[in-house]
Amino acid sequence: MLRSRASPPYRPLLRLPAKCIAIAIAGLGLSLTPARAQSDAAAGCTLKNHVYTCDGAAFQKALAGAQTVSIETHNTDGVARSQLQELIAKKLAKTVATEGGHADLNFLLIPIAEQGVVNTSPGDVDLGTLRVYTAAADGSRGQLVWAETFSGQSDLPWPAVVHGLIQQFQSRFHIK
């Protein structure tokens, strides 16, 4: 089982006023609320004390059964979108769903921004998260089946975080 720290529910995505972020996210139809943790084993992940514990075998089973995958990123994040498309289409051999089209899984890649607290420690901080959900019947996010968190120095540029997060995910599941 992998343990991944969950981000608090209302972390701002960038270092902008919360009102600007809320307007941008509302316009894109994204949600800042955390994934619902499910108590049954089919969900793949459970949440306890802001830490997700995910079942790798359950995730691999869901991934193997998926044919179509949707991509969700923050704002108009071309870096995350293009790298996720490459991962899904080329490395996982899955079809990327069209906007509003049916998908078996939803890959969500977003930054984990600071909460307004100045980090003076020299250690790594959580910078980005890749979460994978099943698709609900109405096309929205279903159950969380995988949560991957990437940590590093707080001044690491977003494209490097995206690359590192995808590389970490590929390494964990031996995806070449």
C-alpha cells in the first residue's frame, strides 16, 4: 500500500488572491474539494489524517480495464495536459477522451500550493498531485483509485514538477 499526503480542501492553486483562483476554477468547472474517500476495498484509496492509502493492485486492475481516459488540469495548463496526453496515449496505450466524451478513468494533475505560510525549512514540500478517479455514470469523477504526490524544493518551476510527477508515477508502476 502506498501512502500519499492529501492536500487540505481549499489550498490556492497559485500565489494569487483566493477570489481570483475561485473565479478561474469556477469558470473551468473544476472543484477544489478533496476526493471523497471510500470505505470499501473497491475504491482503491482511503483517507485518514490527510494521508491517502491506495491499493496499487486495485489501481492496476482499474487501469488495465480502462480503454478511454479523460484529462483534467488546472487553468489552461498546456504543460500538464501535453505530458498527460503523451503518458496516456503512448505509454499506457489508452485513448484520450474528447471534451465531454465518455471515459473509464479521469487523470487529474494539479499543483499543491503553499497555504500562505512562509516555508523556511530546507526540506522538500508537496508541489503537485496526480489523482486518478473512476468515472461516474454522469461523467463526473467517481471513486479515487490512485493518489500520487510529488515533493521538492518550493522554487521548482511547474514544468519540472509535472515532469517529475509523471516520471515518479511511471517508475512506481514500471511504465516505460
